[in-house]
Amino acid sequence: MKVSAVAKIPEHVIEDVRNQSDIVDVISEYMQLTKRGRNWFGLCPFHGEQTPSFSVSVDKQIYRCFGCGAGGNAITFVMDIEGITFPEAVVKLGERAGIAIDSSELSITPVKQVSAEETRMLEAHEFAASFFHHLLINTEDGEAALHYLHERGFSDEMIKEYQIGYALPNWEALVILLERQGFDLAEMAVGGLVIARDDGSYFDRFRERIMFPLRNDTGKVVGFSGRVLPTSDEEAKYLNSPDSPIFYKSEVLYNLDRARPSIRKARRVILMEGFMDVLAAAKAGVTNAVATMGTSLTDQHCHKLKRLAEQITICYDGDQAGLEATKRAAVLLQQKKLAVEVAILPDSLDPDDYITKYGTAAFVEQIIERPQAYLAFVKYAARKGKNFAYENDILQYIHEVLAVLAKGSSPMERDLYIRQLAQETNISQEAIYADYQKLARDAEQTATEVKAVPNFTPPATKITSSGDVAERIILAHMLADATVVYDVRTGENTNAPFLRDAYNAVFVHLLAFYEKNAPDYQRFLMQLDEGELRKIVVEAATFDTNEDRRQEEVADSLRCLRKERIKWELEEVKQASVEAERMQDFAQTIELAKQYVALQKQLREL
């Protein structure tokens, strides 16, 4: 039974499932574990490695990878390894443990089961896929299509693996077979396999085309894309199934069912524009590629990607349309807090054209493995089509890049790209930086999201090892004792006591958790949807602390964080002072000097 992501399973049922799901037994069903001392170890299933760094603790009933940082308990492991929701993982482990979880135990109705009509549509699509595949590989009618595929580099193994087929030119070949199999043709028309005429008869939607089955996340055929043969008179090169009760273009990612294991291992998705691009990549050995189905990237697509991967590499066509689509997809992925990079294809080529021209090795080595960072792509896209002999083009180029920088970039990124802009355009860094500051202020003023941000947020690169350890110690004690949370909350930086935003996000979740629950990091883990936050909790839960010295350790760690804040503020004041001197703003320089002295005094007193 499939349960919705918002289903509320009673706490006592979740506890029963958790208590009866030994983590070693659960994980051993997915990978090999070897006992060393008190813990079990294996090769992490979430990233490629040669030496086992994936540790499972029987005592604490949690796992942690010291290589990629993945961590959690038995339930979150099943969520991550299978890419399913929390309720679905609980139901799956409940079935394993013999704990029945049916609709009567849920506070809301489970996701609607697949209807009888939808079941018949799925069966008909599987039947049609088998029929088309048989025509391609076993009949004279399919010889021309098979020859064309071979010429395009498709091996027999690949044709079989993807169940590629061929539709006859006859108008009613599939209609007749479906009717003989007992399928209702009116239902088949809703499902998209056939089309109804005005007189009540039906004809095949796909005729004289190479047929590529489209599968949902679980591998069921839900639609087709048909490509015309080069000799065909059909106008549309590709004809796709329409949206239907079993097929929604805005949700389907082509090849996700096959790519999921490779995506989990690499923690990276190659996002492509179309299914033929994915097949071209597969010929080059790229197995973690997926594609949208004739639509722009949607929120539903992003949600699926976020559950599977940390890094998204966009590899769209190299023409202007592909560039614009890449920009739209990159912006959406950035908004969804996914790490984005772009593999740029040259000379307006698509992946298949590039592979044909330069070979599979070049595609992997020069394109897939050498992507550009998101901001580098922004510069590339902004520069394209502009002539620096014209002043307006130069100013527009700078403005487009700065507009993105102002919405969110680290000090190092800002410095790097402003320096590059100055070198490219012969405009001073000072002038460009002044424009950047104005755009950054405007972006801050027009922000629509209300966020609880810390008084001071240093970038990750500024976090020292002592600050890292201090944050982990504090969180470890918070997980063990709720009073630490409330004590810290009443001190400085009450909304955000940690240096890093991710730790502060955990802090906010923990405050909400303790309003209804006693300390229990296992239960708390299960309430965190984001894998990065679970990693932080597992790191803290497995960190060695002394509960007898809890107050002293927390106090020392908070003092360490205050020092780190002051050090960063000193650096900020120093940079601002240099800028004030450059602008000959002597009053501001004096004021900043006073601030610098005051901060130094605070640091000495700690």
C-alpha cells in the first residue's frame, strides 16, 4: 500500500516499527556489512568508494558515512536508498516486521489506490510495448527501423534494454490487437494509445514510427514517444503520448527508474533536455542521466531530484533555445536549494551530435566531467551575443552578472567575478563594486521571504576547526538535554546561536520538537526531511561529549563561537575600512577604526 507524504501514522506505530527494525538487519538487506569491534562497516551505497567508511552502530541504531556524511536510522536509510517518503518507509518496514499499517490506522486517507481503469491502461501499455518491440526485432516490417537505429549507434543490447520498438503504418493494427485482448477502446483513448473518430470507431495514435517507451518512477510503461523514419512524410519528428490518468509530463523524468542506483552512488544527476539525449549519453556510459518530457523543468521534477541527489549538472543543447532553457532550469534549481553546475555543449550541438562528431570519450571527459559552476555559466550566458565594441552591451553584461551575484554569493565569489568583470571590460573594480552594493541593497529590501537569520553568518570557508567542533559539542548536548536548548535560547543570538545556517535550521527544528517531545534523537531524525540536516544531527549524536561536564562544555563552546563571530566582524570592519579609505570617506574611516578597537577589546576579554 502506498501512503501519501503527508500521511500521519500514529506515534506508537512508528515506535513499534522503529523498535522492531534492527538497523544492521535492515541495511544488510541492501549491502554487505562486516563487523569490526562494536560497529559494522561497509562500502557506502550513497557514493563511490574503495575503502569502507560506512559505519553502523548497533548501540545507537544509527548509521554514518565518514566519507560523504550520510547518516540516519533504519527508517531514514530506507527513505534515502529507495527514494521514498517517510510514511512509505514506515509502511515498508512495518510489513517487514509484521506490523500491519492499513487505512484504519492513518489519520488521513492513504493515496488513492490505482483504479481498475488505470490498471488496465498500464497493462495495455505494457502489451503495446511488447508488441512494438517484437515488430522491430522479429519482423520484416521493422527492418528499416532497426537498420536506422544501428546506424545511429544503438546496439542490440541497448534496444532490448530500453524495449525500443516500431509501430506499423497501418491505421488500426494496435486497435485490433487491443480489442482482441479485451481492452475497452474508449479507455485506451483516454490512456492515449488510440484516438476516437467522430463515427465512434478508433485508430492508432502511433503509425510508422520508432517507438520509445516512457516509464514512471517504478518502471511501468505509461506512455510512448514515436520518432518518424527518415523516409516518412509525417511532419512531426516526434509524437508523444498526451497527458492521461497514468502519464503527466510535468512529473515524469525519463530514465529515472534505471538511473536511480547510479544517481545515489554518485549523488549527482545529469539533467538533459530530451529522452534521446539520455539515450545518447547512455551510449557513452553515462548512466545517471534523466530528462524532462517535452516540458520545462517543474517543481515536481525538482522535488524528485532533491530526494536523490546533491548535485545537478544541466546538459542541454548548445543552441540559443537550449541556453535559455538552461538559464530557466538553473534559476529554479537554485531556488530549490540544489547545487547547480552546467555542462556546456559547443557549436549549437546536442549530445548526440557532439558524440557523433567527437566521440564518447570526449563527451564524458570534456563535457560531463568538466562542467562550469553556476556563476561561471551566468557570465557565459550573459556574454553570449554581446559586442564589447558597444558601450550598451558592456553595461548590460555587467548588470546581468551583478544582478545574480547580488541575490546570493559568497565574498570570495563576489571578489573573483568582480575582478574578472573588470579585466574583461576595462572598467574599474571600484566602479563595478559600487554597482554591486546598490543591487545587493535593492535585493535585500525587496526580499519577500521572512527568514530568521543570525546576527552574523560567515561563509562555510570561514568556519575554523575550533568553531566546527564547538557547534557539534553544543548540538550534541542539545540532543541529549532539552534544557541546553532553552538555556542557549535565552543567551546571545537567541534566534540563531550557531555560526552556520544549517546548524541554526536544526536548532529551530529542535525547538519545535521539544514543544511536544522529550529528548530522543532517533525520533527527531525522522522529522527532518532534508538529508543535509540529518547528517548534522548524526554527526552530533555520534560525537564524544561528557554529560557530567555538560554545563562547562556548552559554556566553553559558546565562548568559542563568540570569538569566531568577533574575528569575522573584525575582518568585515577591516575590509570596510579599506573601502572607506579608497573612497576618501575619512569620517567613516575613523568610525570603523573605533569599532575595530572595541571588537579587539571584546576578543581579549573572552
